[in-house]
Amino acid sequence: MKEASVVTSGSVSLGGNIDDFEIGPSVQIRCRRLQIHSSGLVVRGARSRDAGPEAVILEANECGSAVSRKPLVRGSLTVFWPDGRAYPWIEYAVESLAAEAESPHMHEAYRRLRRTVTSLQSHSKGSLARVKDEIDHRRVVQNDMGRALLAQFLNDGIMVLNGTKRKVLPLSSRAR
């Protein structure tokens, strides 16, 4: 399984009649119950601890696992479920994904996101376009976090630079 995002209030089953189930890169699973039927797990993706979009994140309210040996991780694996801090998951388990989302670093990212989105609001009948200098202004971006966020918006295609006036267009206004 690779490049998948599964969010369900039901159950997710992985593996089966194979020794090693391969997962990743870019897999996020959030469910009520996660069942892993294989005796081994191989995680593929970027090797950095903060692999971002290539990471494999498994989050469940409960997990039934037949994995009997330490997963072979060639990337980034994060697991979260009650009793996840036990063999073979101890190295990859986090106490709470919500705690990461509430870290000071994430609060700063949310503030920069809110400031950037607010600056794109249209107060007239026009489109959501803004001149690039209005967005890339100290009042909006404020610091390296804001500049990185704006660069990521442009890189991901959420915003584009348009025309000779270098206007920043949100994705929704390009469809008009």
C-alpha cells in the first residue's frame, strides 16, 4: 500500500497470507480498529525522522496485530494506539498525535496560516487575488515560518503567481 489516506470510523485490515506487508511511502491511516494480519511490516519512504508527506502514520483506537518482530523501517513510521508503547512498536509509538498538533511550533504555523488566509479574503465583488507584495509583507509572513508556508503554498499549487502584476491566486479562484 502506498500513497493512501484512509480515515474511517470502522476497521482497517492490512496484510494476510504473506510474511511481510509493505506499506509506504505517503500512507496515513486513522480508524477505530486496525488489524495487521502479517507477521512482519516493511515501511518504505524517506529516511528522515520528519519525513513529512512521505511518512507512514498509523492511528487507531485499538490495534490487533500479528506482527511478531520489529518492523523493517526504511523511512518514517509513527504509530498511535492504546498500549502502542510495547514491542515491536515502542520505537515508533507516540503518546498523542494531538500533543504534536498543539506544540508551540504548530501554533506558530497555524497563526501564519490564519494571517495568510485572512489577507486573501475579498472585501469587494472581485476575485480572491492579491498582489504578491501584499501577501509577502512583514505584516503577513512575519518570520521564516510564514515565508516557508507561503513558499509551500506556491510549491504545492495551492496558490499561483499569475500575470505580469504577479498576483497570488488561491486554488478556488483559478477554477472561476
